[in-house]
Amino acid sequence: MEEKIRARLEELRAYLQADGGDLEIIAIEGKTVKLSLRGACGGCPHATITIKDGIERILKDEIDPEIVVERV
């Protein structure tokens, strides 16, 4: 499952990079994914929405409904 998560996050990075941001995978521990947002995304007031309603939702829908994404 970790490989699937990493591969999908790499695909999603392109969307963040298009807006001047990026993400860094800090850790994947079972079904918990810890990410750090960088660049424009790091200070964006919508970062929590990006994490929960964007990245987490996609991972839950496409890989496993029990995945939790945390911003660190």
C-alpha cells in the first residue's frame, strides 16, 4: 500500500507545483500519511482544505478508505 500512496502523491505534486507549492512526504506509518506542504502551499490559508478535502479524499477514494493524512 505504501508504494501506491507514494506513487499517487507524486502525481498530485504536479498540481501543487503548478501553483508554486509542493509537498514532502515525512512518513507513511500504516494508513497514516504525514506530509509537509512547501512553497506557496506552506503558508496558504487553504492548506488544511488541500490536505483533508483534496489529498486525503483522493487517497481514501482510490487506495483505502481508512487512510488519514496529517500535516506536519
